[in-house]
Amino acid sequence: MVKENAISLDELKEEDIPEVIPAKLINSRVIIFNPLYGSYLYVKKGFFGSPLGINKPRLEYYSKPTELSLIEAQYLLESRRISIFNVELDKDLTPEEFFEFAKKKHNMFEDKYKIYKDLRDKGYICRPALKFGADFAVYKKGPGLEHSPFIIQVLRSDSNISAMELVRAGRLATSVRKRFIIANPQTKTYYILKWFKP
């Protein structure tokens, strides 16, 4: 058994972590209460989740529970890296049950999840990008290792976006040195907008 205090994640062995990490669904939040398991998912397995009460976690063990977004939780549940115990129903949820739950709680969940899964499966790291006015900030290496080169807005093919909204998004992306991308979840295609001075 690994002691949780003063552990180095570099010394952590795979056998110290269960094959399926337990998480709990409480109201509409998915929490991994064991800080070691949450640190492992964040630092070693692709920057999943956010430690509660820590805005910018370092690439080391942290002693707080980890909250997963509903999109992250679905991805990890589908890939059998976590289990999700619904506290209210007193049962583990299947990926299908959790998907139906998340669709009711998260606006455009199904569309955003298609893009999230596509990017993760291609090896990119996706983090929430609300502060940039977009759905995802996308990294090649990960937060803390680089600035995200892309921000992505998920739009259905039948969505309307005004010229003013495009200009606003482009200016914001340019001001933070990122490329603004519109993603179509139906076709999993990506449209990069480039801004230049005439």
C-alpha cells in the first residue's frame, strides 16, 4: 500500500493503481476521492480532471480529490479506466446510463463528446476553455508543458454563426496567440480560421 503523503509520482508503480479507478457521481459532479488516483490520471495519464481547490496543478502528487467533467468521465468510463458509482441510485452506472444522464445535464453533450473523443483518440489533450469563450483548449503535450495552440468551438452543421461572432472569436484567439477552430461533430471535420492584416 502506498502512503499518500510525500509520494513521488515518478516512483509510482502501475500496480499501486487499480486497473479501474473508482469515482462517485454526486448530484451532477463526478469525483475521484482518492488523491493518489486523481493525481495519477492528471499527471501520468493525460491531464484528466481538476483537483478541487487548485487552479493550476503542478505535475506532481496533490492531496485533494479530483473532479472530472462529464465529458472526461464519459471518455474514461467508456475506455474502462474508471467506474462511476451513482450515490443517489446506489449503483454503478454503465457507459450508456451515464451518457443518457450527461445529455440531460450538459448542453450539446453528445456533439461536444464526439469532438472530444475524436481529438483524444488522435492523441491530443483537451481541457475546458470557458475563459477563452470556447469549448476546448487543445494541447499536443499538455497544460504546464506548453500553451495550448488551439481553441475549439463545437458547432453543428446547421448552426448559424454571425460574422460579428467570428470576428470576436478570431480576435480573442489572436490576442492569446491561439488558432480558432470550428468543429463539426456530424462529420468530425475541423475548420481553422486564419487572421491576417490586409
